[in-house]
Amino acid sequence: MVNAVKVFKKTAPNGKITVYLGRRDFVDNTLNTEPVDGVVVVDNDYLRGRRVYAAVTVTYRFGREEDEVMGLNFSKELTLCSQQIYPCTSTLEPTNVQDRLMKKLGANAYPFAITVPENAPVSVQLHSGEEESSKPLGVIYELCVFVGDNADERPHKRNSVNLAVRKIQFAPAGGSKRQPSTLVSKGFALSSGKINMEVTLDKELFYHGEQVKANLSINNGSKKTVKNMKCAVIQHIELTMTNNQFTREIACLESKEGCPITPGTNLQKSFTLVPLASSNKSKFGIALDGKLKDSDANLASSTLVSDGKCTGDANGIIVSYSLRVKLNCGAIGGELVGDLPFKLVHPAPGMTAKEPAGGYTGGEDLEFEDFARLRRGQSIDQN
């Protein structure tokens, strides 16, 4: 039995050009990015010597459209790549899905594959709070297929098709066997001794919806008393366009169990937290992988870069996570704070989630769906 391949279609308002996509998400594995590929069907009588072009644009919106006054602009739109797809100017080896589509749709179906630049940012959306913003905040990709005389021509809405796509990242294939840990200490003026705290995690890589378990080891060698503890997962967000950085607390837990930790005593304790987008619906600015109103939206994944590169060199919106533990030592003693970075990602899909093996089977395994809106998830149904 062959898995049904869900193909998304969208037609221009004039009905003369239709675009078919086998997937909406294009994976960046830190070394290269999958091309934005699909099939376009055009009416030859409509072209009249004109050409068909495809372009991938990215909109980087870092402020609400409602706040744009007196010429102030909070967005930047860039055309990352543009390519003539009919008449085709290069030899293209069609994928299995493209091959099936061309055989099903006839002679007017033409495949295309557009390569996105290596340093293009990953798709991220920022939650705008309770009020629904007219335009989403974050890094938004769009594929535009249009008819024109040249690639620089401004496409008209009647003879163009616009489809929202996403550039995403998955957990690295080899995973990570590292067990992160940090040791912090705090001394006090006019008082001898220190409070020492070691925080460890069972692993560095966590999947969305998975429990994050923190292990604490506290040694109070000072004359102060620890009154209570707080453990939280912090999302760190950097907007490279404005060089702005901020953090959001997305899960937290306070406890007095084992407290007070008096001078000369030790404590071993564990905290378990589950960072979820659904528990942060009222927080402005949290980074997501889609719109929060969609039931399948998750927190944005950690930004990944290839070996030897620094995360700070990435473009767009850089997302990272850390576990923050605070020990309250009283109004005079202050707080002992420890931060331990970790990664929050989606697991890499199996081989069946990419493209079914085998050749063309007559088209019965193609399931068409109108491209109404962008939703998270795989393009291939898995039973």
C-alpha cells in the first residue's frame, strides 16, 4: 500500500496559472537547505510570448503595523532568489512527486526548484499578545509565481500566485550525548563561606512537549539561609535587524520543599518542567513556529548552526533556551542564580516522511488540497 501524498494547490485569480506544492516546509540541516520545489501549470494561449517566473521573498517584521506612523517602518522585505521556470533555462531532474504530478496534469505542467541562500534566516513568528495583529511579526517566507516579461517586473495580483512556505530545522541526525552542567557560587560581604549550587540536565537536546528535568545539588557553606527556590525555562530572543535582545519566562516552578537550607547543610532536589506554547497565550513577544491560535503551534525551535560557527552569526530571529535556577537567600543576602543552556527542537522525521519510494503509480496516490493557509506539520500523511 502506497502512502497518499498530499499535494497543495493554488490558482491565480484569472484561473490561467496553478501552482502545486508537495510540501510547505523546507528543511535547513545547517549545511544546505532543501530547494523550494513544485509544479506549475500554465495556459499556453494566455502567455502570448511572456515567461513564467518564481521568486522566494522573506518579510522580516519586528514591529506591529498599527504602530507605523509618520513614515516609521517596522518591516523589511527582501527577494532572496528569482528564477525563470517557463520556458525552463536549466536542466532539472524532477523528484518523484513532481514526476507524478507532470504525468497526471499533462503537457502544460512544468517542474521548478528554487534554491534558497545558505544564510537565509529560519522561519519564526513572534506572538503579538491578546490582540490579533493585522500582519504577523517575525520572519515570514512567501513563494510568488507570476507571468511577466522579465524577472524584475512587479507581479499583478490577477496573474500571480502567492503561497506561504517555511524554512525549518530539525534535530541533528547524530543527536547529542552531552550532559550539560554548571556550578555557581555566592559569597557574602562581612560573612565567611559560600553557597555552592550545581545544576545538571540528563541531556542537552529536548523535543517539543518533552519534560525538562533539572537536578540540583546545593551545599550551604555560608552563614546565610536559603528560604526558597525557583526553577524556570527561559526563551532568549535576538532580533538581528535591530540588534535587540529580550527574554521570556515560558515555564516556572517555585518550591520551599527542603527549605530553609540552614548553614552547613546540603540538599539534593529535582525539578520537572514542560515548556509549551499553549501555557503562554497571553505573553507578548514569545517566539513560535506558527500562529498561537493554531492548535498545532509550538514554541520556536532553537536556532542551529553548522559546526565551527557561532549562533550569533545567524540572521533573522535567533532563538535559544536556558534553564534558570534561583536561590532566595533573604532580603539582605540576595539571590544565587545559575543559567544552563539547552536546545529545544523537533525530532528529524523518518525516511517515510520525505518522499515515498517507487515510481509513478497512476496518480491514485495523489491527494489534492486547496492551499488556504499555512499549517505546521508534514505534507505526507502517516498512518
